[in-house]
Amino acid sequence: MTKKFAHPYIPNSQPAIKAALLKALDMKSAEDIYKEIPEHLRYRKKMNIPEPIQSEYLLLRHVEGILQKNKNAKNLVCFLGGGTWQHYVPAVCDTIMERDEFLTAYVGEAYSDHGKFQALFETGSMICDLTGMDACNTPVYDWGNAVAIASRMASRTTGRKEILIASNAGPERVSIVKNYVKPDIAVNFINYDKGTGLLDLTDLKAKLSKNTAAVYFETPSYIGVIETQAAKICKLAKAKGALSIVGVDPSSLGVFEAPGAYGADYVVGNYQPLGQHMQFGGGCGGFICTHDDKKFIAEYPSLLFGMYAVDGTEEDGELGFGEVFYERTSYASREKGKDFVGTSAALIGITAGVYMALMGPQGFKELGTGILQRVAYTKDRLAQIPGVSLPIDSVGFSDFLVSFKGKSVAEVNKALLAFGVIGGKDVSGDFPEFGQSALYSVTEVHTKEDLDKLIDALTAIMPTADAV
Amino acid sequence: MAKTKVRKNFHQARWDEPIIYDLSTPGLRGIIPPEADAEISAAYSGVMSKLPAEVKRKSSIDLPEVDQKHVLQHWLHLSQETMGSNISNDISEGTCTMKYNPRVNETIIADPGFAELHPDQDPDTVQGMLEIFYKFENMLKEVSGMDYVSLQPGGGNHAVYTAASIVRAYHAARGEAEQRDTVITTIFSHPCDAAAPATAGYKIVTVYPDERGVPDIEAIRAAADEHTAAIFMTNPEDIGIYNPYADQIVDIIHGVGGLCFYDQANANAFLGVARAREAGFDMCHFNVHKTFGTPHGSSGPATGALCVRDYLAKYLPVPVTQFDGQKYWLDYDRPESLGKIREYLGVASVVLKAYAWTMMMGDEGLRECAEISVINNNYMQKLMAEIPKMDEAFKGNGIVRQEQIRYSFGKLTEKTGVGSDDANRRMLDYGIPWFWSSHHPWVIPEPMTLEPCETYTKEDIEEYVEVVKAVVGEALKDPDLVKNAPYNSAIHKRKNEQNLDDPKKWALTWKVFKKKFKVD
């Protein structure tokens, strides 16, 4: 380096040390190592990368300067949900997530990383308490990835080649599934009732066949509807020899029945509501829960962290953790393994475990009740604003649709920003059947003052009743 | 000068930590969620009664009930029973590039200007984040020589899978989807180079190395034909030998109409030194969480950056980050795109940290990182060669190793019965984290793959070698001492591990464990 000091991250760049190492190797420079690369494959130019900022303080100032260009949900009131939600993140979650031991560990076995194995086993145990299931994988990338993997698992278990997906499911999740099941699994859609938002069971019955590997639906659905026919859907699938994959928001399961209790074969979802900041979408991590049945377990592509003996080691009473049925994985069996496995979202899963333990059963009940109440209040007030309507007027958990007349969602959202409010996601393109509509989300972070801010702003923004 | 120390008195934290459920007492809790304001909760106290009975939770929620201090304490104990690379001499996890993960980057991601951003905000309100994505993509274009980058994949395997999806889309567009049903890979390429294309529907042909440890180019030539969709290959492979025929292999595959994907998971030693572009590849990927200084997170969250040539850009996942000279915007209008691979734009925290890391390095810093990585590795090799019975893959083939080496305890095993797993457990007693042996199958007997990347000191390297030497010495003198290790780790040697493959005994949750092992 032209600078005469060692880079803080590269100790052996100190010139005397570098020289000593080269001397020990009887080499003049690293070129004596790179000589193995044929000259025509070498890159000899300078890369066009900005000049470095080697002072940590100045680097921080530089990055903070860029981040200041963002408008964030701490300074504004945000009503976006749909896959990433603003929930309160307990301080203990942040503390554990930042621990260098978890933060910088990787693929060490239980001998060096016993704590990592126990932590992820406990996360799997607790998410199964919420979902009413018996088995869970180590985290996958996100909710969409969880649905996609579960779809392929179901196809292998049943030997069938079609997945039926509720058309009120999250569009991004569906897009992920469509790519992931190619080329041999077909994706078809089940209609839903525009008035109630519920799945059309007649359509489901007509489409279920001996080709159907699984039915995927969400409750609450992407458009915020609690699927009151969930048990019936699972039953209808089962009657045709198909499996059911139920997508949930895990933060709702203190008040809503566990899918395992009404017949789900797979329960999938996102760990983000459980202790993750929104992080511009980076807080996602997926889970897949099944029953403890080899026909399901054998098809997971992910690592499975299990507990395997009362006395797991040579020391009496020491808990033993390890990787269950490792041969399934592509790490062990390359292309003969199930799909592929790799680095995914473990730390998000570990933190979710902390969150679930902090909340306990009572916390989840209170969280869910508080959200239901806030949503009910907000919907009632919004419905009174001229030009604003609720296309689906049932009890909702966090997310719900709001339709506008006289102004487009884009216009409304632009105007809301001037009031310090980040409006709902524009779903007019994905769900044109609801006209100019947005998906709003209300959680426990919203005080009445926050909700009234939205209501007052919309009242001011929307044209009067006469004008509409 | 710093001193080299072998930690003979090391002991990992051993908390004998109970399962969280055994810390549970009914009525306790760790946190109280904010209730709705009194006016709302009074007016809507009956909201649950409006729900049909069947959707209300009736089954019990068997979560543990624990006060806050004991939740914190429990997970602090578990963290202390985990050996992250920032707390240890993690030359161990070769191929994983366990470099220092700077703390300042954790400070950065806690900034509400990042942490409290919703991904669906109007692009006008997240210009800073789009700028970070755009600029980091540009950095990777320089490092790879490619024309477009997607940061959406959530890990290296995911980027490889995305590349396989692009291969499929490319041949489908040319009407050759059915004809081109095979992907070629090499045995020392990461397993995902076989498994991800297989998931995307391809048959896999695996090529083994020649006698020098380089993929057999004649075998590749023989395998390539009109059915070849692509080759997926790592360079250097996991054994640290640079494949000098990379461009010739590209020519062979292109000659039969296939595409070429360069797995650059092991790119740390080649930043600014050798690029996918010059070797003629159509696509490559980087493990951002390895090469670009972001933490591995106990196995994620991560980012696999997929870099492609211009003629494949139309297939990249949506959205693509664009800049019109004044404003950053998200381009969704890409009809031939694969669609979504991961939700939103990818793992934004990893991208933000990697941007900060690269800004700390610059062009010179990246080259220095590469140079020191290969010098460190060769210095380590020289010291390791002095240990009796220690062997390495394709030793004596005359090829200078790059950033990592696959060593072998094979000769030690023949002599003492002590193998790679035994040595691994014993090295823990000296404070060395679990080393990466090799993916399966173990082509090299009793393997140990080490990667002393740029953030390790000379003393770290010497400490590591001294520990290996000590353990080999112990094995020659008293094999049982090594075979029964560890003694100073968070746990002792395991027994009954066969249960992990037994459906009657395995347990993935506490409730199942209690049932199968009749625990109260």
C-alpha cells in the first residue's frame, strides 16, 4: 500500500511483517503466488472504486450522510405491512442479536457451537408451540422461500405435480414460488370472494384433483382477511389426498387458532415480526413447521437441529444437540440431496427465539388483542371519511385494504407524507378488483395519537362528500 | 512484537444450561406489550366476540414463562457456548473466509435511518438506501468485470440457484430448453454447484480432477455436447488450486452452446487480481457475507451477489435499481425477468455493511486484502509442512496454493486411528473453533480445510500450527486422549449420536423430545 501504515483490518499489511513473511517464503512479492494465474487471465488495471475512507469516524459520517436521505418510520408514522411489519423490538432481542459469538459464528458443529444448536432448537420448539406443530427446520430465506420449499416437499411426499395457491396470497411470495417449483410443478390459483375476501370453496373443490400435491393459503391473507374456513380447506385437501400449507403471521397466534389444531400439514411464515427491525426488508427469515413424521422430515432440504438423548454426552445429564438426518441435505449428497441448502437466516431465527420467550403465552395474547382493537378503531374511523371505504369489512389483524375515490393511492400517499405519515402500499396493480386501494397495517407500535394522525390527515386530504 | 501463545489452559464457558422450558414458572413474563389506549380498548373490548368461534385460539400456547433477566441470562449463556469468529482464531473454517467483521458496521445498521425503513416505502423516501444498493452494485461490477448485478439472492447457494434459473430462461428463449438438460460441474466445486442446478431441473455430470488436482479438461471436453446447458464451476476450488484452464473450459462450453457460471465464493484472494470477465464467463457470484466483510450470523442472513453479462440482464430478478443522474428508481418493467427470488430487494443490512466495508478498503485495500490472504496461506503451509504425518491434497504437484489448503490427517489415521473429527474435537480444548473438514464425499482422506485470510496475524497463524502440532503429538503418544476429547469445551464427547438418524429417537422440538424420552 502507498500509505505507510497497516490497514486496521489487515495486520500483516504492516510493511515489516509482510516483508518477513515473504522472506520466510523466499518470495519477492505476492506475484510469486499469483504466477499460477496465466497472464491473460490477470486483471492489471485499477478498479474504479471510490477512494477509501480509512478513518472509522469519517466512514460513519459518510454512511450516516447517505442514510439521512431516507425518511424513516421512527420519525414518521408508518402504515406499511404486508410482509414486513413495524413491531416493537425488545432491547434484549437487540442485545442478543449483536453478540459477536452468535453474530460471527458459522458452520461449527455442536462441540464448538453448542449454544447455537440449543438456541435454534429452542426457536424451532417455540415456533411449533405457536403453530401447533412438532418439527421445524433451521430458518430459510423468507416467507416466500418457505412456501416454495414446502411446495416442493409436498410434491415429493405425494408424488404429485400441482400446487393450488389462494389468489389472495402475497404477490411477491407467489412470484418466488412460481420460479422455485419450475420446471416440473404446475401452479394454479383458487379464486376468492371479493366481498368477504374468503376463499371460494366451490372453486377449490372444482380444482382439487389427484394431481394436487398441496393447497397453499394464508390466514390472515395478504389482503388482511382472517380465513374463517381454514379447517374446511385443510379437510377438503385431505379428502383428495393433497396436503395443506398454511401461511401465518406468527404474531397473530396468541389470538388465532394454531393451524396444527385444525389439520395443517405445513405451517410457514416469517420470523420478522418476532423481534426484527424492518431493515428495509432485510429482517425476513422463513420457517417451515410440519408434524414429526418421516414422510415430512425426510423431504426438508434445510439443516435440522435436533435433540437426541437424555444423556447426550459422556457427562451425565449434558444435553446433546446435532444435525438430524444429515444425509438428506445437499451438503452430504450434492445433487442427490433435497433441493439445496446453504447460508440462510439463522441469526434472525435465534433472535425470534428470544422474542418468543420474552413474550410467553400471555404476551402473545395481549399483543394480538391490542392489534385487533387498534385495527377495529382505525377501520371504523376511516370508513367515516368521505371518499374512503373498506372493501372488506370484517375483523382484521394488522393488515387491511382501504379504497379511495376521487384520488389515486399515489396522490393520497404523496399528500400523507406532508402530514408525516407513510401511507399504505398501493395494491391497485396487484388487486385491480378493488380499484384504487392500498394495504394498510396497524400494530402495537401505533398509539391513538398515531392513528388519529392518519385519520385527520386523510380527512383533510380527501375531497368532501359533495365533490366525490 | 506480539507473542505467539498456545492456550493450554483454555476452557470454553460451560453453563450446563437447561432448556428454556425448564426455566419456566407460570405467571412470569419477560416483556409487556403496549396496550391499546384506554379509549380504544374500552370501545373495542369485545372485538374478539365478532370473530367466528373456530378461528379463536383454543389450543394451549405452551411457550415458556420467564422473567426478563433470566431470558437475557439464558441467551447470554448460549452465546458464550458458541465460538464466533470475532472472538476466536477462526482460520478453521476454510472456504468460508472468516475475516474480521467490523463493529462499526453494527453501529451503522442500528441507525433508524436504516433499521426503521419499510421496504415498500416510496422510492423517493428511501433514496439513501437505493444509492447504497446502486453504488455497491457498481463496486461489484468492477470486481467481477460483469455488466449487471442483482443483490436479491439471500446467500451464495441462492445466487447459484438464481444463475441456474437464468440458464433455464436463456435456453427456453432459444427454444432449446428440452434439448439442453445437463449441467456440468466439478467435484471440488461447492455442492450447491451441483444441487442448485439439479433443483432447477438439470441432470448433473461431475468431473473429477486430474493427477495434479486440476479439473480434468479432457473429461470436460468429453462431457460437453448439444445437451449441455451450462457449466457451474468454482475457481479456485475448495482445495486452493487455481485452475489455469478456466478460459479454455469456457471456450469448450460456449463451443457447444452452453453458458458458463463462475462460482466466486472463494474470491477473497483475487480482488483486483483476476476476474470472471477476463476468463470469459457469462455469470459469477460473490458471497458478500464472506469476501466483503459482513458477519456470517451463525449461517445468515447473507447475500449472494449475482453478476451477469449484459445479454443475460433481462432475466435478472425484479426490481433492478436504476439511476437517471438525479434520482434512484426501481425498474419492475422487465418482461423476461425471472420475477422474485427473495422478498423485497434482498438482505439490505448485509448490503449496507458490505458497502461500508468496501469504502474502508478502496482499490488498494482490496488488493492488499487479496495479497495478504495468499501470503498468509503460503506461510501457514510452510509451517504445517513441518508437522509429522501431516499431509495435504495433491502435495508436491508443483502448484503454488492460493488462499486456502485442504490438509489431511490420513497418514496420522493410518498410524494412530486418530482422524479428522477426533483432531477437531481436541483442538477445541486449545480454544480453536471447529474446523471445516470438507464437503462430502471426502475425496481427500481425513480432511481439514484452512483459510488464514487477511485479518489474521502472523501470531494467529503460528498459534494455529502449534495447536495442530500439539494434537498430532498427542495422537502419536496417546491416541485415546485425542479420541475422547473434548474436555474443555461447552460439552463433552457425544454418545448415542445414531439417534439423530432414527425417526423413533430424533426430536426437533422440546415437546417431541419429552414425549419420546418420557421427560417430565
